[in-house]
Amino acid sequence: MEFADSGDLYGMIMEHQKHATEFAERDIWDALIQMTAGLKELHDRNIFHRDLKSANIFQHSDGTFKMGDLNVSKIAQDGMLYT
């Protein structure tokens, strides 16, 4: 996976809390739409993340968000989940 030069979503949340600022609504929608599309792509491939949290959502300087840390992910086959 390529380097996420803008850090993770957890770090962004902590920075906003530290400075008592808020995310712009447009930024929240952009992130939510990208994360939902990414999760759908994984599910369409029968892959289930199993550890989705803000620390595992990474942002690149171009504004794209990507899910990382798929170590605990599972693959669905024959109705069962496999590591």
C-alpha cells in the first residue's frame, strides 16, 4: 500500500479536538462517501474488514481516503468466514 501522507482519520479527529475546531460538512460527506464505496467494494469481493475504526482510515494529500490494516479481515466462502 502506498504511503498516506495526510495521516489517519483518528489523528485528524484528535487535532480538531485539540484546537476546538470542527470538520467542514463537505469534508465529512467526502470521507463518508469514499469509505462507504470502499467498504462496498470489499463486500462485493466477499472480504470483511473486521477492524474498521478511524485509526485504520488513511487520507492522501489529494483528498482520497483508503482503508488499511486488513490483517484481521475475513473472506467469505460457502457461508463461512475465513482469515
